[in-house]
Amino acid sequence: MATYMCMICGHIYDPSAGEPVQGIKAGTAFDQLADTWSCPVCSAEKRLFQKA
């Protein structure tokens, strides 16, 4: 699974790790995240992430 980077703050979403702080389990692909999901660091919208 591909990683995605926030174009605002540089946070990397790694599906192998998920986002435990947000309750997103390891193994969750970026495409499976809700359209309303946002960056846990800067709150950027999902559309502002780019494949890393």
C-alpha cells in the first residue's frame, strides 16, 4: 500500500501504521479513509494529500 504526504505540513499517512490517535487501524488504505478525514497534524483536507 502506498503512503501519502500532506502537502501543507508534510505529515505522512502510512497505511501499515494507520492513525492510532484518530482510531484508524493499521492496514487501512488511504482510499478507505472517509472523504471527511483530515490530517491529524494540521487538519488539512484529504484532497490535499499526494502519493509519496
